[in-house]
Amino acid sequence: MIINIEKKEFSEAVSRVARFAERKSATLPVLAGIAIVAGDDGIKLRATNLETGIDFKVGGTIEQPGVVALPATTLREITGSFSGTGAIKLEHTGDTVLISSSAGRSTLKTLAYEDFPTLPFPDSPTAKFTLPGIQIRTLVLTVAGCASPSTVRPELASVLLSAEGGVVKAVATDSFRLAEKKIAVPGTVAPFSILIPAKNAIDIVQTLPDDDVEVLIDEHQCAFSWPGGIVTTRLVTVPYPDYTQIIPKQFVSEATLLRKDFEASLRRTAIFSDSFQKVRVSFATREKKILFSARNSDVGESSESIPASVTGDPIELSFNHRYLAAPLSLMNSENLSLSAAGIGRPLIIKGVGDNTFLYLVMPMNQ
Amino acid sequence: MNRSDPHELWEYILTQVELSISPANFNTWFKSSAIIKIEDGIVFIGVQSPFFKDWYQKHFNTLLLKIVRDVSVEFRNIEYTIVKDIARKQPKESRLRREPTQELPLNEFYINKSDNLNPRYTFDTFVVGSFNQVANMAARAAIERPGITYNPLFIYGDTGRGKTHLIQAIGNHYKKLYPNRKVFYLTSEKFGTDFTDSLQLGTANRFKEKYRQYDLLIMDDVQFLSKKDKFQEELFHLFNHLYDNNKQIVFSSDRAPGNIPDIMDRLRGRFLSGMTVDIGEPDMESRIEIVRKKAAMSGVMLSDEVSEYIATSVSGSIRELEGVLNSVVCHTQVKGTPPDIAEVRQSLRSFSRPSKTVSVKHVVSKIAEFYGIEEESIYEKTRRREVVRPRQVIMYILREDFSVSYPTIGNKLGGRDHTTVIHSCEKVKREVAEDAELAKEIQDIRTLLV
């Protein structure tokens, strides 16, 4: 195989594709590699960790077609250090690849390509839709942080993507908090509902282009395809809890306050939180204030109040401060609304005037 | 080695495969697979993703086939299926740190995607009392011989009486009895949106096919189809198709088929053509039983005194009862012990309807207004029919809802004897039990008085 590729394009392509290569060493060595395929339909880079897979097109000229697999980490280090513009040449001979540019040349050992798995694509998709990649990215990245890091319950380690009635939404929960992001899409989208492992979803959306992406779904997997490439992931096939039933409809007290006040106070108070990261939040109805307080027997204690418009009954709840801080960076609104449904029941955080995002967090035991 | 034991066979295969391929290959491809079943000489191997399926078929099929043939010639073929996540072995994770944040009650809200049923609703958790005995029997009879005994089964009753629970229990039980048949639960509203969606996308045929394949179709809240002619027509055709093929259909509604306004006569006729049962108001014993059972399900043991108190003091639907119970359960979780009667009384205050003391004059004027008669005529000594009934209702309400004494009622309503009042109250009480129309009227009046 002999190919010529523009430096910048190759380095970008490698950094995108390397994300999908296996990072653990105990498995098949070739899974830690990127396969470069030069054939009739151009040059393609492939990688897979058997959970997700990518097939990515790059521009360039083929002098001699062929296939080769190279270790992803080394290749990324090499391409990451490219400077300036110009083309590079990849030449495959025996069990090495010669990478040469105008400035220098290096040879790289190849991996056994024969072991490289084929990427499965949904042959007979049961559902299919097209969405701009940027929207899929916003949806997934907004909620994915709330998915559970443990795989004991696969559905909670996943992001739910579903569409109904012209609205596409993404949901994730680790059973302590839950985030939901909705986007209204123009035109009609057939209703669907899929569960993508959160880790895979994050890798995938960071690779998608901003333009339209076609999503093909079958029972066990889903593929995101655009003119420049295709990404696949395994789907989680266990049922997702009907989370809408958990969202309280009635509230004991509600407060509206400035996001920057909330953020700053929370950060200061969190310094004094205990080993459980506990911060108390009180709705002071009469004083029209929200009070934060925390106490750590080793550090000290702190309390402060911020002005807010508060309605309803006074109530005091304790939270893990990380769970409270998490949604702040995911919202654009200047003002936040906090709605408490009672002792031992979830608190809802929303941006004022922003109906697309909802964050629900459970309090700590008192 | 026992050839028909999937586990032993797989262990044997692994030892053989390990000899023929590289350790890296073996670790990557064979660690998480297993034989699921052996049927008619076909060995089914469960793998974890489409990647594995592809790779097995392309690279290991001959090898595996050779190994199993060596074990026994009766193995004809190997097939690969992708196993669902739930079936896979999960690593046991021990969480050392006790998580102080409470968990969302997600476990209660799993809904099976293929049939929409909530597994929480079963006959086991359904409290049967005299108020829903008939409905319960009809439901059980209907699934004994589905499509034949009672088709369609139409269950109606006021909100919060357990209709949804009962019809979902039918679905869940049916699934258990006939694992190979298809069940689907939906609300009439979902049916409508599904239909409009399919029209917009031009997949109306797929929509029809989808609904016609079910062996048991359960539709909740059909009263919402009122005035929606297109949906009714679609349901009518769907109904005919299912009915002609002896598929069981179950409907629920908040009122009897005859009382659903603006619904096509032919659809109404079909609702009535099978079995129509209602779920009435739960009696006291059932309410106490419900409180006990629901509390026990959340792991809270309530004393008899407390459960009785909750059942008697929370008027209204079972849903309200559950709301109160949830707060009791929450209290128990926070404090560690179930609340005693004083605490329950305290917390119930927020649930009970305020201002139970209302002037007799206010009640009289509201009820007179409701029946469209002169307020003065109530106090007069007239026995005109149109006045007598409202007067009796007033007495009944004053007695039942506001616990005004019999002599006071008589006194305030134009100096009547207390025995007259007792007679009137008893009469209305009797009639309420029999006459649904009157019961409805009194409900309406109560909402006026709140």
C-alpha cells in the first residue's frame, strides 16, 4: 500500500479515530490499532473496541491499494507532532510502514491486520431518522454526565435517546439525579427510543460533524452515518424505567434566583462540606432568601444567604454539593428556578424560561 | 461429560478452542460468551454484540462445529444469538461507602417496552373488596378463556379506583399464562397520537398492522376518544378485526359506555357487546386493607390504629390514600420508625380539606342554587317534590360532611322534628348506594362546597 495524505487532514482523522481503538491491553493487539484501508472507494481509517466502531474517510491519493493496521497510540503521537503543512506518504512494505514527509522519515511496526474485526452495520434497520449532528451532540453531552459509571445496571449506565411528536430528548440518570434535555426538530421524526451506553455515546457524538447525520437502528445496534464516515455502537436492550413518573408535579416551595449567586455561594459553602459532601439548602420564605450551610468537624462551618424570590412553605434539604453544581454548566439561563417537592423527595432545577432542560436531584437523608 | 448440559459442553469447547487459537484471541472473543440452549441438535451460542456474531460466523464456525461434532454427531449446527444485557452475568460490585443520597424509586417504574405494561401492577398487589369483586372476577374469567368468555371486557369507575391497576394486572397475568402471545397496553390518547403520527409519516398501513397483531389489546381511558371521530373510526375497524379473530380486548373508562358523550353509536354498541362491569366506591374494610397492603409493600408496618385512622380520615380516591401513605413511608425513612397516630394526625392536616365548618345557610344556598330552586322554599313547610329532594340532600350533607346534630339540622331548616331529619338522611344514604345518578349529584355538590 502506498498513499499520500495532507498532514493536517491525516492528523485530524487519526485523533478522531483513535478514540475508538481499544485502550485496555489484555485483548487482541489489533484492537488497539487503526486500520488504514486504501481501495476503490478512497482511503478509510477504521478502529473498534468491539463496543463501538468507526469507518472514517480521508482525502488523499492512492498510488497502490492495500490494507495495514498500525498501533493507534503511537500513530496519534506521531501525527499530533506534525507541524507545518504539506503532504506525507505512507508506504507499506513487509511488516513495517514508512511514513515520510519533506522533513523526515520514520518506520512503524504494523499489527496483524487479519485479526481486525469487520464492522457490523444494521442490515435491516427497524428505525431510521436524520438529525443535525450538532443537535445529537448537544443532547448527549448535556445529560451523559448523569449516567451511572457502574455497569451493574446497564440501563443506568446509558443515555436514553427518544423521539415523540416532533421532540427528540435525551435522558440519563444514576438513580441519585436525573437530567433530561429536549430539542424540538423541524419536520417529522418517526418515534423511536434507544439506549446507548453513555461511554460510547460520548465518544460518538464528539466525532459527529455538525451537519445532518443519518441514524440507523436495529435491535442490537445503531449506526450514525454521514458522507464522511460511519460510527456504530452496541445498544442496551433492557427496559428503561418510566422516569416521567418520578418527576414531581406539585411543589411545596419554589424559588427563583440568579445563577451566578447560586454558583458562587455553593462553591464557598462546599469548602466546609463533610466527607459525604453534604450541603444544606433552606428555603426561607419570609426572608425571601435561600440559605446555604455546611459543617465539617475538621474544617469548620459556614453559612450564607442569597436573595431569591421564594414562594410556598419554608423547607430545609441536604444535598451532595457535586450534584447541585453539576447542572449549572449545562444551562444558559441567567436565572434558575428551584422547586422542592418536600422532605425526602426530589428537587428540580431548571433555567428560567428554558423548558428544554430539566435536572432532578434527590436529597440526602437528614 | 454430560452432552446435553450447556454449561459442561461450553467448558469442554473452551478447553479445545484454547489450544487452537492465540491467548489474546481467546480472551477477546470467548470470555463473555456461553451456550444458551441446545435444541434439536442445534447449539445456540449467546454472544454480546453484533461484532461477535459476525466474527464467530466468519472465523470460528468451522472450528466450533468440528469440536461439537467430535463430542457427538447429533449436533447438526451452531447458531449465534446476541444476548440481552439482563441475561448476561453481572460482576458483583460491593459498594463499600454507604451512599447517603437517597435513590430515586426507579425500580418501581420499569415498563416493558414491547407491551407497555408496568410489572408493578399484578393481581397479587390488587386488593379485592366488595366494591371491586365483580370486576376482579370478570377480569380473571376473561383471561381464563381469552377472546371467548367476555369479549370485550369493559371496566369503568371513577378516577382512582384501580381501573388501570386491574387492566394492567390482566395483561401481566396473561403474559405469564401465555408467554408466546402478544399483549399491548396503551391509553386512548397514545392511540390517537400514534395514529396522527402514522398519518403524517404516511405509514398508516404499518400502524394498522402493528395493532392487528396483538392477541390481547388493553386500552385505558377510552372516554378521551369522545368527539374524535377519526380515532373512533380507526378503533372501530381495529376492534372488528381483533374481535373477528377471537382476540381479547379490554377497555377502561371513567363512565359507562352509555354515558360517554359524543361517541359513535356503532362503537358504543361494541363496547356494550361483551361484559361491562363497574368498580364502585371502596368500603371502609377495603380501604383499611388497601392502606395495610400498600404500606407493607413499602416495607412499613403500621399499627391497626394508624391504618384505620388513615383509611377513615382520608376521604376520596385510592390515589389520595396512596399520597398520604407515601408521606408516612417517607416519614419512616427519615426518622427510622413508623409514625404513631398523633404524628399521622399532624401530617394529615395538610391533606385534609380545610374549613369543615360552614354555615348552614351557606350550604342551603349552594344546594338550592344547584337544583335551581328558591332558597326560601327549603325552609317552608312545602312537600313539593322538587323541594323535598334537595331538602333531604341538604340534611344528608350537613350530617355526613359537617357532622351537624340531627336536632340542630331540624331546627335550622324551618323547625322540623329530629326524627324527620334522621329519616331523610337514612333515605338519601340508602339511595346513594343504589342510584349512581344521585351519588354523582352529591359528588358535584361536594365540590361546590369545598
